[in-house]
Amino acid sequence: MEKTNESVVAQDRKVVVAGKAYFLVPNLNALRGINAALGGLAPAFTKVRDLNFDAMATVLVSASGMKPGAAEFDELVRDIWQAENKAEIGGALSDYLVVMLNGGRNVRDDADSGDAGGTPGKS
């Protein structure tokens, strides 16, 4: 089976919570952690979109490869809950989950793909 450039893994994404940077890595270990804890990527996406802070922390932990104890996990949930940029954190986690839904690859933007057809319905 020949691999193409389409199989290139997306770059890590950075999320800052309470002044601490977390790097979200799109890999199989993260996928398995999210699947086990949240029942799959679709439920994870829904929970993150709904700003479920425990789910957000779970995705953050799995994506960054952390192995926190219960107290450290609770502190992360509290930091997300108290963050002024909850929507920004949720948006970054949602973007990360979209990459994971795409097999760890960046989602191709048709505008950047050289498609001369443009967006349907727009001129």
C-alpha cells in the first residue's frame, strides 16, 4: 500500500489554560484515550461543543499525553471552568477533534486546493 502526502499527520496544536500551554498531538494513543473515556470522537465533539468541562479536560489530557492523578485532573477541570477564554479552549479542542476525525491529518480547505470551481452559490 503506497502512502501519499495526504497521510501526513497534522501539526500539534497549542491550547493555553490558566497560563499553562498544552500541546495537542494527533496520534493513536490520544484517539484510544478519548474513545475509552468519552465513547468515541463524535460524543467527545458533542461534549466539547456543549462546554462540558470534564470532557474538555479529558480531551486535553488524552491529546497532550498527560497521566494526571485525580487531584491534578480536578485542578485542570477547575482551571477550564474558571478560564475567561472557555470558548477559545473549546474551539481549539473542537478543531483538534476534527483533525482526529480526519485520521490525524489536516482538513483540506478547498479554497487552498487549487479548485477553480469556487464555493457553490458564490461568485
